[in-house]
Amino acid sequence: MMMTNYMEVLMSNEPWNLIAFMVLPVAMAELLTAAELFILARPERSAGWKRLSHGLGLAAGIYFAIVFLYFVLHVIPGLTFRGWIDELAVFAYLAGIFPLGAITLQELGVFGGPSAKRQWHHILLLIGFLIVSHIAMIFGMVDPTLGGWQPPVQQNMMNMQHDMGNMPMDHDDMGHMNNADMNEMHQSMHHGSHSMNQGSQQ
């Protein structure tokens, strides 16, 4: 089974890539989601959860921005994408910068409005992040050949077979050549046997 580039990156340098690129950002997003739900459930006892939500909102966006820049500058330039499944997995993962970045900008006061409205924005943005991150994980585990991509060696073999199948074959000329060769061989054998008969008569 072939792997996507997304899965290869996560499996390289085990377990650090897996922790840095998937475990930490997803864990922060899920903990932030839990904090928002506790704030909604018990607003009168949510001071601690609000502090946690604010801190995670800042940390998650800043951290994922660093991961995003690392991928764009150091990982993406060296990749040869393995079909649309591979591209979807990688770019869905990178799309997480938009919801997490928006949450961080909210916490910095760039936009957001009243506290209650900002909280609902948090929840919607977190849902968006969890959707794109799970799309990346699901398609990242799929064999890219299911999307029509072929490994380079296999593709070259298919191209060679296709080229050989398109080579013109003139069967009539081959038939004429074979008949001519057979006639020539028959005449040579006839002359050889005639010479032997003459030699035995002498």
C-alpha cells in the first residue's frame, strides 16, 4: 500500500512529527472546545474556564502559524504530490490556519464584538478546524492509488507497454521475408544434394 505525503511526514522522525504536527494542535483545539462548552453550561462558575479559553485561543493560533510556515517553507517545496487524495490531505491540514488564526485574532481584540458573540464565533471556528483536520487525517490514511495516481516506476512500465502496443507491425512483409528465406534454403539444399550425387557418380 502506498502512503500519502501527509502520512509520510507524520511517520517520519517518530514520534516527534506526529506529536508536533497532529497531537498538539488537535489536543489544544479539543481542550479549547471543552472549555467553551463548560463556559456555556455554567457561566456563573466559568472564570477558570474563561482564562483557559483565552490562553488556549492565543497559543493554538500562534503554534499552528509556526507549523503552517514550517510546512510552506520546508515541507511543501520538496513534495511531489501523489494525486488529488494526497493534495486534499495536505491542503486540508494547512487550512486549519484560518479558523485557529481567527480565534487568536479574536483573543487579541482585532475583531469579535461582545463576549457572548465572540464565544459563539469561537465554537463555530473550532468546528471548522476539527472538520478540516479530520478531512486531512481521513484522506491522509487513504492509498493515493485509489484516486488514479500511479507510482513513477509503474507508470513508466505502463507507458512502455503502451508504446510497444502502438508500434506498427507489417505482417505481410514478415510473411514475404519468411517465404523468401525458406525458398533460398530449399534451393541451397537442392544444389548441395545435386553436387553430392555428381561426386558419388564420379
